[in-house]
Amino acid sequence: MIDSLFLALGIVLIVEGLGPMIAPNGWRHMVAQLSQQPDNQLRRVGGCLVVTGMVIVFMLA
């Protein structure tokens, strides 16, 4: 179980690191735009990402 969690964390870190590695200027611009969004919109996007992740995990487990 703990091995699976570390594997998942490693995959997340790889995916998250691809943006700044491949296109640092585009990534910086995206982060600047996100920082200007209202809190409730960021919460909505975060909630959608969590639900999508849970559905993927449920389908694969």
C-alpha cells in the first residue's frame, strides 16, 4: 500500500515538473493568471481536479 502511494506521488511530481521544464515562460504566465483568479473559482477548479482524480483511481483500482 505505501509503495503505491509513493509511486503515485512520484508520477504526480513528474507530471507537475514537465510544465516548468519544457515551457518555463508559458508556465510562469499560467501561474500569474491563476493568481489573479478569485478564491471561489480556484476552489471550483481544485474540486473538479480532485473528483476527476478520484474517478480515475476508482476505475483503475
